[in-house]
Amino acid sequence: MRILRPALLAASLTAAGSALAASPADVGSWGDAWGEDGAAAPQPARPRAPMPASAPTSPPPMPTAPSPRATTLPTGPAPSDVGGWGDAWGPQQSPAAATPRQAPSAIRVDAPRMAAPTRAMPAGPRPGDIGGWGNAWNNEQAASQPISAPRPAPSSTTAAQPLVASSLPSVSVTEDQRLSVGAQLPTGPGKAEEPVQLTADQITHDRELGIVTAKGRVEIAQINRTLVADTVSYNLKQDIIAASGNVIITEPGGEVVFADYFELTGDFKDGVASEIKVILADSSRLGAVSGTRIGGNRTDFDKGVYTACQPCRRDPGRRPLWELKAERITHNQADQEIEYRDAWLEFAGIPVMYTPYMAHPDPTVRRRTGFLMPSPGMSSNLGANVSVPYFWAIDSNQDLTFTPRFLFPNSNSTPVPDLDNKGRSVLQRVVLSGEHRWTGMNGETKTNASLTADKYTADLRGHVDAVGRFDISNVWRAGYQVQRSSDDTYTGIYGYSFQRNQPWLTSRPYVEGFGRRNYALLEGFFYQGLRQQDDLGASPLVLPHATFSHVGMPSSRGGYWSVDADTLSYARSEGLSANRLSTQVAWNRPFMGRMGDMTNLTASLRGDAYHADHLDNNDGSANSGRIIPQVAATWRQPFIRRNATMPQVLEPMLMVAASPNGGNPRKLPNEDSQTFELDEINALMPNRMTGLDRVEGGIRGGYGLRWAAYPWRGGFINAQVAQGWRARKDSTFAPGQGFDDYLSDYVGRFDITPTGNVSLLNRVRLDKETLALRRNENTLSIGSPLLRLSTTYLMLEKSGDGSQTFDRRHALVNTLTSRISRNWMASATVSSSLLDGGDIQSWGAKATYADECFAFVSDFRRTTTSDRDDYSGYQLTFNIVFKTLADLPLNVF
């Protein structure tokens, strides 16, 4: 409601009024103003066409920087009650008699250029274009569309300079033209205010009452603040400004104020308004029967209503989803806070909550220190509890959320022993947790941590989950990841899940650099297993691990060199420790055949050096190394069949590689190549191993076939099969991994998506002799977004000699999702094991509603598996969010 600088508006109107007082009559004629010879015949006032009440309107946007040119206005009739501008600004500069013109002309204001010129602001939107408040509130684009309608193009435009009240130049005004006045007055030594621009259809001055009145599409603009009304009057004696009729005020902060009537003091710091409505900067809305402006930084609304909901598009007059009504609403701009007294919350027109007092920051506040909404919860392991978060805005780029969780005694649980002598009795009833966030110009960090004492043993328990990234320069950056827990089951019991919910935790510092053709990485690793069979002493500490890669410039024939280097050092408190240095230099040459076939030749030389301690679970040490030359070639020939119905691509693929046999002596430790899973991708790779500790030797290869089709109705079909081979048997691959003989198992993939409503992905591994299934993964999705069913089936067969670390698995996961409407979404999931009777392992359901002002999330899950003191049970998350107002969470697990 801070609309204009009153001194400038008062000065402008006062200057015009004082000049008009020099006229012998109260209201001079146009002949008096310009001389009888050039007097234009008075014409009847132009009737103002009313806007229909149902016309959709939108509040005016915040004006942008004004143009240095004067505002060009459309013509209009010269009302008979308008004072003579010639009398106001001096008859000595009155122009010659004006002749009638066929086309309307623009206002011309000639003024001397100031030493420090300021820019004249354009006129604001027309009040005649404004509909009722119901249209303004109920239009979903109320805060984004301009109010003013296009105006007719003027015949000419003349640049305008700010005016000085003590030396006002002459103004030429023809009939059928609106009036525009700009003024600039000094407010202190060496200071000048921006001009106030007033535009209206007519301006009159009552000298007896001392009132200057502007009528008809009145527009007042200054800086980025605009006032639009049907009538604006200024009482010179009482220093009171009144605006009535479709009053709209646009604030620099983005607020738009609507009212039927405004009455303000001359300094605009105090005033009253009736039927006031406000659209805040975040598009939330506030309305009241009346409003009072106090001190220029506080506004009181009587019997007010607040909501963040946008009007319904189909029914703008429909009640919002929720409203907060109060006997008094106070918007304190100085404190940037909105307060409510005797308030009640209505949801769908039904009162659901009452509070004698509440407050929240206004839209100008991004963050503020204070308590957040408490979150109650229920846990089968912890019992009833409540979390009380406190938000601390440390600085503009960092903040902290401290969330203590208070645990209530459970009468059914084992009595808590007296542990005061350990000083941990308080921590047994509270879990201290927090999250710190920092964002800088060259990096960001995020840290989650918690600490408590076990309610039975008083042992300290907690966790840390932190990530950070820092840009050192345009080439180098550094970062870290820290994941640690006091014990294996803490995060599951207390509900602090890590990212991706992996059965191990990873801590990793790193530094990496990026070049045009180079990449370098230096990192370290430390792992913590969360499974019962994991041994902390067997977990390795990797420090350092460094890699470097370089790709040379291609020659004129297309060949290029590449260099890869890797160094690794790891140690354990129990078990193997080793150091490794590996370097490979390769020459690569791609070829494109005349038939469109593509061949890639690679010749490489690799050297590895190792030092290992406690090899084969003994105290001995060993130094070893190897040099591996290798030649490899890959070839593929795509055949394309063009067809208007379904184009197809058939692509045979071959791979051949050769290197010396026996590249894996027993003195070389194996740390990163212990697991291997044959699939359709690595079956055609020269080195199928997952790491550097093991290599494939001898003459070997692979062949495959890929087929793809693209129906004209959309979608695609893709199928691929492959098999690997080698000239002699090798113990590199363990039995059961699909490649312990001359030929590997058959691997394939089938991916079909004929339309957006059906998709199937199948990956399979078949025994090379019996074609029995060794691995089968299927994901089938059927249905539209309205109702879609997804089924995932996983089958892993245990190897014949039992060398694999996992058991035979047959699992099925069914998920049903539904996008019920634009705002509603629901889903249900059931996971079960098809072995031992097909027991259900977990099931759950989730429902979500979200719109522009309200969100509702509920997630319910049931698990049947237990892990030591982390028992099976139920988990319920229930969260209600009122945008800009409150967040009501509830967690039960």
C-alpha cells in the first residue's frame, strides 16, 4: 500500500492549482487559456464506456524502466469545466490561435534540459479497463497480465524533460486530448526526486475549498509504483488525497492492491480504504472489508481473508480449497510478517482449526529463523515421539535445521536402567539431529547428522551423511562424501535412510580435473557394511586411487593414441593389503568400408606392477608384475530396409582379440575383478573383466546380431543376441558365471515399446547346451497414465557347484499406478518371493494430491523381514502442506 511519494504528487497538483487560481473565473474556458481568437468550440464530454462486471481482468505488472520520451496519449474531448492551462503556466507564452485538425495530436511539452535530468514515468493502466475484484481475484493470470488496453497511435511524439515548478514552460493542448503533467521538485541540498507523472481526462481546481480534482482514467506513476483510479482529489488545506472508483495500486515489490475507495494523508503514510483486496508477490491473496494504513509500514485489515489458492478456471466464483479467516490481519512491512488474531482455517468451506494468534513471513522473506511445525510420530522400536525442528538462517548462503526428537516412555517396554552415572540419561529420551546447508559461488555442502543414546544400554548411537563439492578453477574441482553409522541397524531403527539404501556406506574424498583431451582423478574410499555377515576388519581402506586418461589428436588418416594410467593402494586391519600401478598405451584406428561397415582396430601394450601383503591369508609378501600386449578388432555392418510401414535395421557384429595366455599369476591379488555377470554387452568386449586385477588371455572373440524396427505409428522394437568364444579354457571366470568353457552361454535382450501404453524389457541368459534359463529379468508395463500396471520378475539360478555367494532367487514385484486427475495420483506395490510358498515380503500404498496451494502425501508400507534389533512392522508417512502457511507431517514406523 506504499503507493507514491506524496511530496511530488502534492507539488504537482499544487503547482497546477496555484496557476489556475490566477484565472478570473473558477473554471476558465479554453478561450481564456489560449486566447479568444484560437478558442475551440466546447464539445460534450465523452461518455465513458463501462466495463462488464464479468470481464476478466489482471493486475498491472511492475512497470519497467521508463523511456526518456513523453507519454503519447489518445485524444479526447475538451470538457468545459477544465481550467485554462494558459492561465496556469503564464499568458506570456500562450501560442497562437489553434486551428482545427482532422487527426488528433499529441501533447507537446517543451522544457529546458536540467543539469541532472531524470526520466518521466509512463502513465499507468486505465481504470476503465478494470473489472470487479471478483474478476481480479478469480482470474488465474491476475498477477501476470497488463491492465491497460492498446491505445490509438498518436500523430507525433515529442521528447519531454522534467519540469521545474518555479519555471514552467507553455503547454500546447488541443481538443479531444487527455492532460499530462510532470513535475520535479528539489527535496534537499543537491538532491532531486524522480518526477511524478499524472494523466487524466480532466483536471479542475476549486479555489474556495482548495481542492484539485483529476477525473477520468486517472493515472499516477512514479519510479516503479502506479496508481490508477476513476477520480483522484487533493485537499490542499488538509493535505489529504482521496482516490475512488476502481482504485488499483501497483507496488515495486510486486504487490497489487485493489479497493473501492482510498483516503490517504499527504505523505501517504496513513490512510484508510474500503473493500480492499491485495495480490501479494507470490500470487497469494488477501481481502478485507476495510483497511487502515499506519505509519507507512503497517496495514491492518478488518475481517480479513487469506488464501494461496488460485481461482478455479471453470468457475471463478467458486470458493477456494482453503481460506484463513481472521477478525484482524496485520501486515507489518517493516518486520516482513503477516499476523492473524482470532483466526480459523476453513477447508472446502468447513472450519477445521481455530487459533487465537498465528503469524508467518510475508512473500518478501525467503528464509527466517524460527521454529517449524512439530512432527509427531509412532515407531514399533522407539514408541511415541515428536520432532520439533528449529530453522536458523545463518547467512544469505547457509542455514541450519536443528531437529530434536523427543521419545516418550513406553509402559510395555523393558524398564530403562538407572544410568545417571554415565551422564547419558537425557540422551536416552531425545535424538539430536540436524541438517546444515551451504551454497557458495564455487561450491556447495550438505550435512546430516544425529546423536542419541540407546534406551537400554546407554551406548552412544548416531550417523553422519555429508556431501560437498568445490570448484577450484575452470579445470579442477574437489569434493567429498561421508557416510558413517555407529552400528549396522541404527539408520533403520531411527529412520535415517541413506541415498539409494545400499547395504553399505561409502566415504570418499576426491579431486578431479578436466581438460580438452585429458582427465585426472585422485580419490580415496572407506566402506562400512550394514549386513550381519559383514566384517569391519575385512573392509578395505583405499588411499590413494589415482587415474589419468589422455586421448591424442586424430591423424589425417583417423588414427589416434590413448594413454591410461592407474595407481591403487589399499589396506585392511585383517587380510590382504596391496599396492598396484598399471599403465596402458594404445593406438586406435577406425575404418569405414564402402558397404557402410565400421571396423575399429586397437593395438595396446599394458604393464602392471604389484606389491601385496598377507596374500592367501598368510603373513608373506610378494612383488610381481606383468606385461600384456593385445590386438583387438571389432566389426559391424548395419543393413537398412526402408519401408513406409516399418523401417528395419539388421546389424551383425563381430569381435576378435589376441593376447598372451597366463596373464593372471597367483602372486597377483584380485580385488576389483571378483564378480562377473555375462550379458549382451560385455560378451562383445575384448576384455570382459570388471576391473584391472584380472585380464583375459589367448585368442578369443564374440559374435552377435542386433535387429531394430520402428513402426510408423510410433514406438520401437529392439532385439539382440550374443555369444562369446575362446580358443582354450581359462580359469579367469569362475564356474556358474556363464563362461567357464570354450563357448559362453547365450545372452540376449528384447525391448519392445509399440505404443506409449505398452512396454516390455526382457534380459535372458540361456545355457549353451540345454538352453535352460540361468538368468531372466522381465519388466512389463501395460496401461495408460490413468491406470498402469508394471510387473518385474527376477530369476537367478544358483551355480551347480555352489560357488556363488547368493542363493537361488525368484522374486516378483507388482506396481499399480494411477494418475486419477491433474492433481491426484495413487500407487500400490507388492513384493513377494516365489520360493518357499511365495511369501509376501513387503507391500504398500501411496496417495498424493498436489496443486498450487495445497499438497497431501500419504505413504503406507508393511515389511515382513527383520534384521537383528530392527524389527518388521508398519511405516506410515502422512504430510499435509498449506502453501505459504504451514506443513503438518506425521510419521509412524
